[in-house]
Amino acid sequence: MSAPAGGEPTALESALRRFNGAVDALEAAIERRLEVERQEAALAQQLHVLGADRSRLADALDNAEARADRLESANEEVARRLGGAMETIRAVLAAHER
């Protein structure tokens, strides 16, 4: 629409300009909201992956601790048996020295 001969915009032209500005602002707000939702979805996916990693690492830690406990028990048993074997050897050597 063009302005009337006097150069002043009509009320309709003014209203259309305001309406178009409002539509542009609404479209921009919608696009910003959609971007926020995309970012939230990406963060939710990352959180899910981190939770799965945490769970996997917790299981691995539990298994490692259980294995360490078993190795410690085996080490104590070996030390006990070695101590007994050393005492037996000392007794045999002492008996042969007499």
C-alpha cells in the first residue's frame, strides 16, 4: 500500500505495519523457543549417556573391589602357608644339625 498523496500513512497501513512487526517478533520468539527445546533435548541425551557411564563404572568398580578382596585373601593364605613351610624347613634343618 502506498501513502496517500499527502505522504502520511493511513491508519490501515500503520496497523498493518504494527501487525507485521508483531508477527515477525512472534516468529523470532518461536524460533528461540524451538532452539531452547533442541538444546534441552541434547542435554537430556547427554545426561542419559552420563548416567549409563556412571552405572557401568560403578559395576566395574564393584567387580574390581571384589577381585581385590579375593586377591588379598589369597595373598594372606599364601603367606600363612609359606610361614608354615618355613617353620617345617627350619625344624628339619635343626633336626639334621644335631
